[in-house]
Amino acid sequence: MYRESPAPAHLRDAVRCLWQSTVTPGKRIVPDGCVDLMVAGERVFVAGPDTGHWDTALPGGTLVHGIRFRPGHAPRALGVAAAELTDQRVTLADLWGSHGAAATDLLLHRPAALADVVAGRLSRERDPLLETLLARLDDGVARVSEALAGLGVGERQLRRRFTLAVGYGPATYLRVARLQRAIAGTHRAADLASLAAGAGYADQAHLSRDCRDLTGSTPRAFFRLALAA
């Protein structure tokens, strides 16, 4: 079981959704460029941006509540660069100290307070250039250089800002965004070649390489499972 609900209006510029899920043994989580704050069993932790698949290792049947930040926006609430959380699972108490311990106690008793906890920490400051770059990468540019063009900031500086906010550089994010487009397009594709073309891959072999790297599965196996899910 997996169910999403929209973020409250005052959080939507930073939060993609709230969600609940019941853990299925062996379920594989693949990169999506996001950071999640999760309440699972007796733990409250942040799941940083992944560069490969994550096998949760949570007991089957565990009910998980989460809030998912939009790519690049988690630092506004968590107070640390996303680059410090890449491929990490960090308890809220370790991240926020005594405040995190108090928030953990609250969330273990009332997971529905996730949005309130985030709202109490969210900075209003945003980075318009970063948001423009993310939008270009999400829209399907073929190369990072196309997304960086004309932004009026040095490429090295912008790449650094991007990595700190998102957790990895634009090139890795572009691969993740392509995979997510492929997942979203699974129901429309007649075969892997058309799926690759629709998601912006150079060819089916390109899809195969990225799929293996990011999901640990072959495209034929992964997209069959994604379609079933």
C-alpha cells in the first residue's frame, strides 16, 4: 500500500507530497532526486538523495509516514546541505540535537505532525537560478551544458550551489530525471526502444546502462515490476 496526499498550501514550494506506505519485503526504492523525512516503526529519520537503489531492510508490514521535499529544497527545512545526506539515513535526533529528539518524540506519537514540524523550520529563502536549472533538467535537455546556458552565473559556482542543495551534481540529477520520466512513461510505451526515446535517452542501450546503475536491475525486469506496481 502506498498513498500520497498533497502538501499543505504553505509548504508546496518546498514539499512535493505527504505519503504513507506499508513496507513490502524486498521492495526496492530507486533514486528520484528527493529527500524524505520519515517515521517508520520506532525511528524518525531523514533519507538523503540516493545515487542507487535502496532496499529498506524495514520489517514487512511496517507502516511508514513520510514527507517528501522537492529536489533542492530540503536544506531550507533541515538546516544542512543535501550533499551531507547523499546515500545516508540520518536520525532526526542526530541531525537536530535536542530539538530533533523532541520532534522525534512528537512524531512517534503523532506522525500526522510531519507537516507542522517542517513548517516550523522552513526558511522562506529560495534560489531562483537553481529552480530554473532543475526545471530545465526535468524538462528533458539532452546535456547539462544546455541547461546551464544563459543563466548569467559561472558554471563552476552554479554546479557547486546545485550539488549542495540537491545532493549531487547536475549530470547525476539528469540521469535520475531521465529514469523518472521512463518510469512515468511505462504505461504508454509499446517496448523498451520507444520507452527510451520517450524519456530522452539516446537509445535503448543508454536506458539499459542507466537502469542497471540506478536500480540494480535490467530494464526488462525493472520496468515489468514498475508497471505491475
